[in-house]
Amino acid sequence: MTGRLLTFNIFRFDPQKTGDTPKMVSYTLPETDGMTIFIALNQIREHQAHDLQFDFVCRAGICGSCAMVINGKPTLGCRTLTKNFPSGVISLHPLPAFKLIGDLSVDTGTFMREMSERIENWLHEEKDAVSIDVIETRMEPELAEAIYELDRCIECGCCVAACATKAMKDTFLGAVGFMKLARFDLDPRDTRTAEDYYHVLGNEDGVFGCMSLLGCQDNCPKDLPHQTQIAYLRRKMLTA
Ligand code: SF4
Ligand code: F3S
Ligand code: FES
């Protein structure tokens, strides 16, 4: 489809600018081979809207900073090809559930930091100090692989933006927090028990508030197994 003209309808609003109001603005540009939303937005900013705000760092699906709502779906701009939109019309909105910085840029960092502090998102080992004289704890490759599988979260915020429970209840922990706790629960080096997790997981702000809407599972760009992990944590909390 290279050569066709694409239409981008982009949410524009700068909360810092006095008198600015939210609006959708259209831009057109010719599609090129292998064009991603990242490439298109850069071209729009270079040639048509120099003040357009959006975030990108790695351009490779690793940093999580380019998440936005593309034709109604929260996903990564750098991994989304324009050729996947046969109509050639693409709408872009900032992720909901996070504070808007401007246009397509949102502050996911404050949310992720608060979530990390709330769940103590680090390994709780028996000994406090790490010693280079002690041999590392052995771990079976299969277990290390399973932990790694759950540890692939890039903190993009798509699962939070796609969750209606989170939209209705600001204090809801959200799927990203559940996934991180599931990862530590699997890790034998972490000394925390189900009882230790109970105050963050075993209530309406935790897994019992989740309405199993599965927007997290459907929209996680890293295909993390939210459905099975939430079910697992729920069972665990019932027996805590
Ligand atoms: Fe993004 Fe998936 Fe991590 Fe949620 S769990 S923040 S959707 S990578
Ligand atoms: Fe939200 Fe996922 Fe539960 S979308 S309601 S956290 S299943
Ligand atoms: Fe890093 Fe898209 S720019 S994930």
C-alpha cells in the first residue's frame, strides 16, 4: 500500500497553554515502506506540527514510553505499522488513566513509581547485604525461565489504560501490579508469603476488585499472561 495518502486524526491539547482546549486535528502524509506510527509522527512534527508532543525512546518495543491509543486500542506506536490500517485513516489519543502532559504524551512514571512503592517491587531476600564472597543461589533453568517470562513487563501502561475497573476506581492496583507480584511470588529467593501480600492484593483494590474484563490480557504488547496470573493470585489470596 506504499504511496497511498494516510490521514492522521490526532488529539491535540496542551494543558500548560492558557486558553487551549482539547480538539482533534487532521494531518495527511504519504505512506512509505515499513512506516510505523513513530516514523509518521516524526514526519508530522518535522513538516507540519513542530509543537506536537509524543514520547519515544527505544523505537524497538523495549522502553514502553510510546504507548498511546491507536484507533481505539492502547498499544506501542513504535511497533505499529501503518499498513495494518486498510482504510488509511488512523486516530491517535493519549493513554487514559494517566496525567496528560500534552497531546499524546502522558506521565506514566508517577503511577509506576507509586505502584512500585505500594507493592514493594523488589526482591525481599533473607539477608540484607549482598556479598560478593557468597556464591549465587542456584536456580533450575526452567524456573529462571518462568520468572523471566513474567518479568518482561516494560511498564508501558497499556493494561492500566485498557482496564475499566481502573477507570472507575483510582485506588485499584491494576494488572501491572498483579503481574509484578506474581513474578516475586514465583521467585524462591523472595521471603514474602501470601499473608505479606494480603494487604495490597486481598481486597477490592487488589485482585478481588478485578472484574475479569481482560482488557489487560488483550492489550499487553508483551503478551503477558494476565488472565492466568490474576486467577492464580485470587486463589492464593483465598487461602492466605
Ligand atoms: Fe505494559 Fe503489559 Fe507491563 Fe501492562 S503488563 S505495563 S501492558 S508490558
Ligand atoms: Fe482490569 Fe484486567 Fe481485571 S482489565 S478488570 S485488571 S482482568
Ligand atoms: Fe520504546 Fe516504543 S519507543 S517501546
